[in-house]
Amino acid sequence: MIDYENPGPETLKEWENEYRNKCRREMRQYLKDFPDATPEEKRDLQRWVRSGHSPYDNGDYIATDSGGPMDFINARRFLEEEYQEYLKDPEAYRGFPEPVESVFDGLDSNNDLPF
């Protein structure tokens, strides 16, 4: 029986190996969905998975429209598209939201708050 509260070093090593093997299996399956992946994308994906991450996640916390994490290659492509758009016209880049007017804008520090 495994003591989950105090696992020994052998158990931790076994769990780590199982997780890494799972990530490698996921990567092989994942690459079947991306036959157009470039050699650079494959190389970066392999590094990502070798470091203990799932191919279905990304390190930049980029989410899909549904709110879940974007997979690695799509996140990489998204960042590349955004960077190319930025390079076209850095001053007009849409990646940063316009400032939102605050309820505190224009208030004098001596006036009462509006609520």
C-alpha cells in the first residue's frame, strides 16, 4: 500500500516517470492533429514536453474563447501572429486595451465619493 501522505523517493520517482511518459504519449497523439507543424514548432513542443508539461497547455497562460488553456502550437502561432501585427505599426498595435474611464476620473480629492 502506498502512503500518499509520506511517499518515499522511489514512489515520487515512479510518479514522475509515469507523468513524463503520459506527456510523451500525449505529444505523439497531439502531433497527429498537426501534420503541418514546422520543424521549429516540433522542436519547441518537444522541449516543452521534456520539461514536464502537457502539449495541451502553454506557458503564456493564453486561453481559448471558451476560457480553457490554448494548446502549445496554437498558442505559439497566436503569439507569432500578434508579434507580426505589432511589427507592422507598433504605435497602432491593438494588443493593448484602451484605457477605461473610471468613476474616479475628474473627481476632486476634496469631494465626496459618488457612492
